[in-house]
Amino acid sequence: MDVNGDIANWMIPGKMVKGMGGAMDLVAGAKRVIVAMQHTDKNGNSKTAKNATYPAGLSIDRVVTDLAVVDIEGGEFILRQIAPGVTIDDVKNATEGTLNTKNDVTEIQV
């Protein structure tokens, strides 16, 4: 996903792509889209992006990850909550793209 709220499809380089992917089916007709995912991949690379390489053309409103709750508004990620034991800097370091931390960031209650 990226700062514009685009859900990114994925592909294996050099392989034929048969269709648009499942993202389109999952959110068809939705008024609000909330995505739950890991914040980084198994190598520690951010799953957030400035611009998606293969955008599906769908708009995400909120992302809930293992590190934080982030809203997507106006071309930036807005940090709303952080997981217990996680710092704002941890989220910044794991996020590609603009991360707005100017609002009151609270800890997720579990």
C-alpha cells in the first residue's frame, strides 16, 4: 500500500499475470477499507510505500499492523496508535513514505 491509499498487487518478475488480483474482489463496493497486515516483510523491509509499484486502484482508509494503527489521508500516513513496547521512532523507521506524528498518538490497549 502507499500514501495515496492504493492497495498494491504483487507479481513475480517474468511470470504471466492472469488477472487483476484478489484485492479488487475483496473491497468491491466497500465504503471504508481497513487493512490488517504486518508492517514489514520477513527481511525487515517496509510494506508501506511512497508510491505502489503495482497499484490496484483501490483506496485504503486505515491500516492496522503489528506496530501501529495508521490512517491514510491527504497523501500521507497519519499515526494514530502504537503497539505496546513500540516507539514512534520504531514505526517511522519501518515506514516508507511520509508519516505524520503531530497528533496525539496513544498506545493500543490489549
